[in-house]
Amino acid sequence: MNGNTTKNDDVSIVLGGAAGQGIQTVEQLLVHLFKASGYHLYATKEYMSRVRGGSNSTELRVSSKPVRAFVNRMDFLIPLDKDVLKRLNSRITDDTVIIGDKKKLLGKNGDESLDIIDIPLSDLSKEIGGAIYSNILIVGALTAIFNIDQELLHNQLQASFGAKGEDIVAKNIKAAKIGYGYGQELASTGKVKVNVTKGQKVEKQIVIDGSHAVGLGAIAGGCNFIATYPMSPSTAVLTFLAQQGERFNIIAEQTEDEIAGMNMALGASYAGARAMVTTSGGGYALMVEALSLAGAAELPLVVHLAQRPGPATGLPTRSEQGDLLFALYSGHGEFPRIIYAPGSLLDAFELSQKAFNMAEKYQVPVFLLTDQYFVDSYYNIPKIDVSKYKNENYIIKAEKGYKRYEVTENGVSPRSIPGYGPEVVIADSHEHDEEGHISEDHDNRIRMVDKRLRKQGALLTDAIPPLREGPDNAANLVVCWGSTYQIVQEAINNLGRDDVALLYFRQVYPFPSNTLDYFRNAKNVIVIENNATGQFAQMLHLFPHIEVHQNILKYNGLPFSVEEVEKELNQKLK
Amino acid sequence: MFDYMKYMRQDKLPLIWCAGCGDGIVLKSMLRAIDKIGLDQNEVCMVSGIGCSSRLTGYVDFNTLHTTHGRAIPFATGVKMAKPELTVIVVTGDGDATAIGGNHYIHAARRNIDITVILFNNNIYGMTGGQVSPTTPIGKKASTAPFGNPENSFNISGLAEAAGASFVARGTVHDAIPLEKYIEKAIRKKGFSVVEVMTPCPTAYGRRNKLGNGAAMIKQLKEDTVPLSRAQKMSDEELQDKIITGVLVDVERPEYTDNYQKLIERFKG
């Protein structure tokens, strides 16, 4: 019960409220403060598709060691309104410490069985200058509980609110101090206690989310052109690259629709830019026609596809891994492609960087498959040494006699761009001959189809093998791909069994030639996916011919929690 | 007092719109116009796309369709062709109708199909976090134009006129009474009708461009408004950055479902 609660060294804090109440401001402040204080942290959010109102929440994990996955457990719950209590009710346990405005939360007909540690946020914030200061009162209290340097907090408030004037800064600092007082009292009376230790190393690390990891990887990969139409949850990559445009010479264009976005990106690619689009399911549906043009004209292109639940508008702000087969089969006609699905922030950075190079090297579209959960999750990682990542240039001068679609052994034709060298560079969406001219010759057609498809084999030399963790001879093999990786990893670690191994695919297509080797000793293959039909399991069956024994699927619009995976595995492990 | 609740799905309230948003003023003007015409609720079919304004169809008690982004007009065209006796009203925004749905917008005007489009122009993508729209004025900031929008913006009423619409009017949420009249005329008009409504988005546009709260932005609308009769006597320079309001187009042109019916009758012999 709440009376005397000592928390361990991995604490989960859930903040909830309506859109517009400032949960995001609190999240950003706390992420910065925890990191700067040397705590490992992780944050993820779930939100409704609306600008105001509704009920949203953010989960922050503060820990002595790295934490990188969503947990169902709520050690602290900080509800800013009644709706949060109602909506998150199933996650409240006897061990959940609820801190909030008791009067406001319980109201007339509140659940009296809930033990709430009272901070009279409404009254206090009104005195300070308005309801919005409730947030900073909470931040102040949490900094006391987590022993965060107050100067750090005040400096951060100055930095966050300085542009709004000294008066606003002063009110925020006042709110922080009052909140701190409440937090200190809670801590000193032993009502709440946490046991998380600080480390020097974390301070120097960076905190990014999935969108930034993809965006930074794109910059490292030489991306200099993005044209797209906004669509949740993919837009943050466009916003980020637009903001960075000045520093890194990136053209960022918000187009009239996704059809235009994709065609613009292909035009830029033809002209020599390293181009990308960022979109989600419905937007990608509009881009599919142009993807086929990329296939025919053999234009390099990177597609960041941040998945959300469909069909149609579906759940615009929720998460699902439902568009894997869509990405695989999208575009009319037969042509090669690569699909990456990062499961960690570092992987997102590395795969994004690599995607641009693979697109250039093989002149194919390369997909980065993420989802809402992945792009909206943050944690601290060591600074990335960008000098480690090299970009290769595959563009050659078009000398006299240059043939854009020259038939070669591995199918990759030397690529030039218009204006580079004395010869012209031709591209056509029709079937074409080696020079790029329209051709209806049937023998030529076979040569060209074969040439393009040979690239699918050639690019296997650069395939990224799956990552296997756990004993070699484990009878149970748990397979996952993309965003579920670190959730499944933590669940398996918690189980602590010596007969379970994890296999994480970050290149989901094409499968590396030695994929079968990873499955050799497995008697019980379990595939975990955030979709309803087991799409990756279907691919495992179809391509490397792997027998999948069991599936763990989730498709209610939310990511898996560590606890859920543990529970499911307990039932399915042999 | 006008009984708005007669037309509302009361169990769906409150509205999601932010404080200071003008969309509620458009909603009320539209309901008064519909009431004045005396349309039965079941004779009206309201179609919307995606965005803040498009959420309107969730709150009103007509036949409503909340479609995908940009596709309200083609969807509504299908409804009107299948059941021409329905009064079809499209509720859409500047991004929905003139960015992703721009092609549909001009082609519906060209066909001159008897649909009324109430186009909420707030110069921004509100719902998705303030991205630039085709009507964001040049130089103004948006989340995807952090250094200021380098592009020229659309005159979306002019676009409808050039594409062949029978009726085009522009109003603002500052002047709700004329707005109601424009909507009434637009619905009564046989042919493609557009009412462009200038409405403020303090949350995603005003705040980023330091234009003040909703009230300040509505006041600014008043100051920028020039009625058509006065605008006709003003020079282009004087009309720079002004909002010309009034009935801009009201002409008789053959309507699409009529033409189609004639075609059917001709071949029936």
C-alpha cells in the first residue's frame, strides 16, 4: 500500500492528462533533467488523435541501468485529471503510488478506495498564476523525490520559458520550489522512496527518440532531399530534416499530397540527390504507383514507413506492425527492394545511414519500417561517432557511348546523372533498352527483367544477419523484428531460462542466405509481432521455409509491454 | 434563441476544437442556414475528409461520412451521382481540399456537380501539429517551414472560379450573419458551390506566428476584411493581404447530374 513505499532501482512514472494540459512539456523537462542528473531513462507516449482534450499519457522509466522498453507496471501515477484514473485503472495495483490533487481527482463520486498522496495542485497553481503551473509543481516534486539538483532545474526552466519573459520564468521557478517542498516532505517522511543510483557516464550521453534516430541516420547517409506529405506518426522526420536543412543543405518540401512527394523525391534522385520520403500506411498507399517507377527507372530511394493501425484512417496515433507485407508487395510489376526494421535507436541510426548507401549501390528502393511506438520512444545512448560511418559514391561520369541500363553480371548498371559528362542520361517508365529508349522487343524485355532481378541476388552480399542472443542449443527460439526487439529482450532476460534464445531481424527482406542456420537447433519457434495475421511468420514460411510453431500477436493499437510478453512466453515456452 | 441542439449528436459533445478556434462559428452558421432552407435532416448528406474541420461530421445529426484525407469531394461526388435528390455538403479544410485533395477540388468544379463545399481556411494543418498548408501566407512559419514559408499561397476561391464553379463566396468567422447567408445561397444554388471561410487557428498557426489568441485573430480578420463592393474600387496594392468577402461568383452553368440525366433520357429514346 501507499503508506510506506520504497521503490527499487528501476522506477516507472506515468503522467497522464488531456491534450493541452502540458504533459509533453513535463516529459521534455523530466527527460532532460533525469539524463543531466546521470539517471538512465526511457520515455514513451500514447496519445489520442486530437489537439485538445482526450486522455493521453507518458511513461518515464528512471533506472540505475539502461532501460529501453515499455512496461505495464506503474510505480508512480500522476494523473492531472479524473479521466486518467479511469482509463489507466487496469494498470493500477496496490504498489502504485498515486500523487495528485485529491479533491479534483476524487470529486464527489470518486473511488474512495484509491489512496492518493495529495498535492493540492489546483489551489497552488491558481495562487501562482494559473492551472498550467500544475505541471511544474509536479516536476518540482519529482525532482525532490529523485534528488535532482535544483539549480539544474531552475536553469532548465530559464532555458525553456526564457522566451516568454522573466515573469513567466519566475512563476515557473516559484511553482518548482513549492512542488519541491512537497516532494521533499514525501521523501523525508518515507512515504515515497526511490533507490535509483546516478552514474557519471549518462550525463555525457544523448537522448533521442526514434524519429530523430532515423533523421540523424539520414543526415549521416548524406540525405539532401525530402519531399513528403505530413502523416502521423511519420511527420517528425520531415520536421526534423526541415529544421536541419540550413545546417546540412537539405531541401525539405511539404508537397500537396504523397503522390507528388514520392515523384518529386524520384526526380531529385534522378538528378543525383540522396532522396527520401517519410510516410505512414495511407500515405504510402498513394506513393505506391511511384515506387513502381523507382523499380522501372532503377532510381535510388529511401522510404521511411512509420506504421500505424489501418485499414484506412484506422487509429492515427497508435502503433502496429501491420504494413510489412504491404511494403514487401507494394508496386506493380516485379523489381527488387530491401526492407530494414530497426529495433533499437542505434540500429535506426545505422540502418538509416546504410539505407542511403544501399539505395545508391544497387539502385533500389530501401525501406525503413518503424511504427508509432518506435518513433515516439526515447532513451539515452552513448554519443554516436559519426566518423565511423562512410558514404560511398556510385555516380560515374556519362562518357560517350554511356548506357544507363547496361546489362551487367550482377544487374547493377553504372549510374550517371544528367549534366555529368558529355552523354545524356535517359530514364523511362516504359520498358526500355540499355540506353533507356522505349523498347517493345520481347528479347530485350527478358534481358531487362533478368537484369533487374539479378540485383535482388547481388544485394544479399550486403545483407544484415539477424542478431541471436542466448544459448546456441536452446530448444525455444523467440523471433521478433523491428520495434518489439527490446521489449522481447527484457522479457526474456526477466524469465532467466537457459533454454530460450532470441532472434531479432533488423533486415526483414531479403533474408540473408544463411538464415536457416539460426533455426537449426530450435524445437519451438515462436514469432512475436504487433499485428493480427503474423506477417513475418508468413514470410519465414514462404522464403527461407521455416516452420513456425507458435505466434504471439497483439493488434489493439498499443505496443507489447514487457510483462505481457513474459506472460505469453510462460504459456508458450516448452 | 435558435435551437442548435436539434441538429447535434449531443452524446458526442463536447467538441474537440480548441479555445479560440473559429470552427464552431462556422458550424452554427451552417446549421442556421440549413434550418432556414427547411431541409429535412435525412435529406442532407454531409461528407468530410481529415483534419480539425472535418471532425464536424461527427457531431451533427445528418447522414454523415467521415472519409480519408483529401477524398471528401470524390466521395461526395459518388453520393450525389447515385442519389441526386440528396443535398450533399462537403466539410473540409484548406489542406484537405487544396493540397492532397486539390485535384479533386478543381475537377469537381469543372464538372459543376451540385455539391456545396464549406471550406474552413485556417492557413495551417491544425490537427497534425502546424504543418504548412497551400494557404499559409508566404513568410509565415509552420512546423515544416521553420524558417518561414518560401512558397506562394493559393487563392482558393479564385481557383474554384477558374475551374468552373457556379457559386463562390468568401466569408469570415467575424461576420457570422453574412456567412450564414453565403452558406444558404450556396446550398440553394444548383451547381458546384464553394464557401471559403476564413477562421483562426490560434493553437497551431497564431501561436507560432505571434498573432495572439483567438479573439485577437478574429479581430484581425475584421480589420483585414474588405467587402467585394468596396474592393472593386480599390487598387491591387491596396488589396494586398486583404480578405475580400462577399459572393464572388454566381452564374448559371449546366450542372453535371442534370447533364447525365439528359444523356440517359436521350439514349432511352
